[in-house]
Amino acid sequence: MPLSKSSKKKEKQEWNLDSVWTADSDDEPDYMSPPLRTKAHSTFYEEALVRNSTMDMRESDVTLANLELIQAVRNGDHKNVAKALSKDADPDSTTEESSDVFTMAHIAAKDGHSISLSTLISNGANFRTKTLHGWEPLHLAAYHGKQDCIRILLTATADIDALNKYGQTPLMMAVGEDHKDCARLLLQHGADETIKTQKGKLALDLCKSKKMKMILKSKGDPESLTGKPHLEHIKSQLEQIGLHLESEGLRYSKLEAENEELRKELEMTRLERDAVNKSLNAILEERDTIQNENQRVTSEWNKVAKEARVEKEHR
């Protein structure tokens, strides 16, 4: 919901956004940062409640629930997020953020409110909605280094290579801000590091550290031969999402189904590892048997050769 002019004049921004770039401008920055909310929203809730008093009962209840949802998401109050949604609040409620318009999923992802994000998604929130400048929730989670939110969005099948209006991907957001764990996580899930921005920049061109360059060149995991996430990563992903969902006592059929698939994949990988170890042990045992047999044959051969020499000397 737009801010009043007086509020906009008094607002103090949490950070300074570069001048807004348009697709046909000549001064496009190499790396464009997403906007954040300002601190002028302190009066937003109270003003909206006053306007709410003029509506009919049903419309008033729903609007109030939406306002409660916005406040709860901003505060990271996941219990009140669930409560507002139970009152038919719109999980895709929007709010003005600096020069852009964000949904509740954008806010939760940006601020790292992972339980609230899970609750929103389970209640039908669109986690692929773009802002006016093309930011998806995954862009914001990556930019702000919110690894848990990245996991939740990827599990919910967010577009890992989504482009904003500047041609930037979530991976570029993580790389540009030097969030190494987030970049590694995105790469392990298949993020394409060869995509270029509208100025022809690769994620590699946005690196701020040698370690980040190594992560990109190794696609997030120099020890992996298969390109699949490590078992520990899968385990961590399951634990993080599972704990968040179970803490709410709610049903998340889609996420639960995908979690079950991950559990099966983890179990299959363990079984395959055990089978390989068993085969290796069998090979080692067979090698030892062959070596022992070779030693026995060699010993007997030496014995026979010695006896032959002695017999020859006696003749």
C-alpha cells in the first residue's frame, strides 16, 4: 500500500539504492541491488486501521487480517502469520518497499523469516512473483544471505535461474554480496553460472574474493564427482525444513512429499554406499587369498628348486 507523501519525506532508508536503471539507459550498473523497506512504515498499520473502520463487516475482517499478516511477516512472528492466514488473510498481500512492491514471500525471504516463509508457501503464497524490477523471493534471500530461506524456496521449486529486469540471477546476488554458503548451495542445486547480465557480466565477474571464485569454478563442491549435493547437505536441508514445518503442527502436503523423496534419496545413497563397501571388502579378501596362495606356491617352488640342486650336487 503506498505511503503518504508526508511519510515519504520523513522516512529514513535502511540503505541507499543506486539510481533506478532502465533497460534502455546507457549507465546500467554492473550489479544492481534490490530495494529494502524503509522505516516510514511505523504509522502504516495505524492509518490503515482507521480506514478499515469505514468498510462493511466482511470486507473489514479480511482487510484487518491482511494488515495483521503484513505486521506479523515484518516482525518474523510466525505464530501470528499462521493466525492471520486462518482468518482468510491473503498470503500474497503486497506492500510498497522503497521504489518497488513486495509480496509477503519477498519480505519473509529478505528478512530470513524461514518459518513464516514456509507457512506462507503452504497456504498458497506465490513464491515466484516478481516485483516491478523483477526480483523474486529467491533473489532477495540470496542477496541477504538467508540460506534457510533459499533451501525452503528451492524445495518449493522456485526458479533457481530466475532473471530480474537487469538479467541477474539469484546466484549473482549471492556472489555479488560474497555469501559463500548461499552461492555454494545454489550451485549444488544446479544454478547456471554461465548466464550473463544485460551488460554481458558473468557471476564470476562479480566475485569479491578468491574463495568465491574457487566456489564458482568448482560449481560449489570441489570434492563431488557426481555434481549431486552431499549427504550432509541433504540431511541438513531435511532437518531445517522438517523442524520448521513440524513446529507449526500444520500440514504441508507438497513439501512433505518432496521431503519424503529426499529421505528416500538419502537412504538409497546410503544403501549404495554400503553395497560398494561390501564389494570392496570382498575384493580385498579375494586379494589377500590370492596373495597367500602366491606365497604358498612360491615357497613350494623354492623348496623343490633347492631339493633339485642338492640332488644334482650329489650326482
